[in-house]
Amino acid sequence: SCVKTNELLAIYMPGVGLLKLFPFSTKGVRQLPVASERLRNLIMARGLTADFEELLIGLSAVQARRNGFWNPHEVEDVVKRASARFAARGMAVHFCQLLCIPTVERLFQWIEFVNLNDFPAYEPQYRYKADTPVGDPGGKSDPKIRVDSVSGERYFTSW
């Protein structure tokens, strides 16, 4: 079965926070990401409030794809631009994406913020990698990971 949104958001590891990227509406109107109290506390503890706000401004310029989801290449560019500033203060930033196709396509997109003091070697399971070959997400063989033949995006099948 497919991972549910609340399961993705229910990470109870100290030092890890998520910023969920909700799909755009059918009229192209976006619901901008809102930081949870947990994430705000992680950001403030590292003195990264201004950098986080700059990241949100960068996300506000990202275009929607035809299917209403965030353009992963553009989100990844925003995250990469912010990564050095966050890393200098001991926090890693990762863009993650998971596409589930049990009966209806569901795409989950989020950004993970990780306190490197708590998890110095943390690597997200669903980190977005545009150049990952089929069956080799992050170097681990997984036959459920496929690549779309048109867009080249990775997706996960639950069957």
C-alpha cells in the first residue's frame, strides 16, 4: 500500500523537521508551505530564520507542472542554493519526492531539515535525484523504483 501523508509527516526523530509541499489547485493556485512549530524551533535554534525565509521566497517562484505538483528540478535548485548556508550552521536540507501508484497516482513532495549534530550521516530514503538510474535509488537496488520514460522522473510502485 502507499505511504499516507500523515505517516510522512509523523517523523518523531529529534533534530529532523519536514516542510510539506502541497500540490497546486486545478486553477494553478498554490498553497504555500507552512512550517510546523517543530520545524520553526529547529530553524530558530540554529539561527537560520532569515535563511529559511529566503528559501520560502525561492519556493514561491517555483512553477507547477501540468499535473499540479511542484516542478522537482526547480525545487531542487532552490534547495541546493540554500544548502551551503544551512550546512554552515549545522543543518542539512534535502528535497524528497515519492510517487505511489496503487490505483490512483499520488505524489508526495517535501523538504527535510536535519540537525547534523543529531544525525551527521542522515540520508533520506526518498531524496530526489534526477539522475538516479532505474533500480538504483541512492545506490541500493530496489525493483519498485521506476523511471518515467517521458519525463525521466523516478516513481515508486507499491506492487
